[in-house]
Amino acid sequence: MNIFLIIFFGIAAGVLSGLLGIGGGTVLVPLFLYVMKMDIHTATGTSLAVIIPTTIIGALAHHSAGQVDWKAALIIAILSALGVYAGVKLNVMLPQLVLQRVFAVFLFLIAVQLFFYHK
């Protein structure tokens, strides 16, 4: 494992998380897959572990700028915590190729939505 790549990925994920609210799944999973040659199951698990400190620091920084709706965040966090258990069970059951394709479709749909979204 190349320590310089890990350092670069950490910095890139942190900057993108703070800038765009992304990092774990959308940035790190593809990097883990294609650069670090992890399987999709390990990449998703590692990505979830990385999110913990990134999320705490990012949320506190956005809070200090008055940019967090804590009521919505708490409700969604509780429901997400319940849902992640089911997601992990599905992750473990699905073959790698199926999981990779589901992830690719998810990223594609998000990209299309963001490209055409105008506010």
C-alpha cells in the first residue's frame, strides 16, 4: 500500500467533503477500487470507517457557519443508522459485480440529476 496515495486520498476526500458534502462513497470507493485494488466489499466498509472523523469535523465547521439544520440531521441520522444495518447485510450478500454495477448506476443517476438541476 502506497502511503503517498493514502495521504493524497485523505486530503482529496477531506477537501471534497467540506466543499461539496461528498467524499466517502463518491470519491473514496472508486479510488479504493481502481487505485488501491480493493474489492467492492472492503472499499465500502473502509469508506464507512473514514466517514466518522470527516463527518464530525465537517458538521462542526458547518455548524459554526450556521449551515446545519440539526433537527433534520438528527431525524435523518437516526433513520440512516437503522437503514445502514440493512444496507450492510445486502452488501455482504450481493456478488461483487452486482454491487459494482448498482454503485455505478447510483453515481450515474446522481451525476445526471446534478447536471440538469437548476435552482
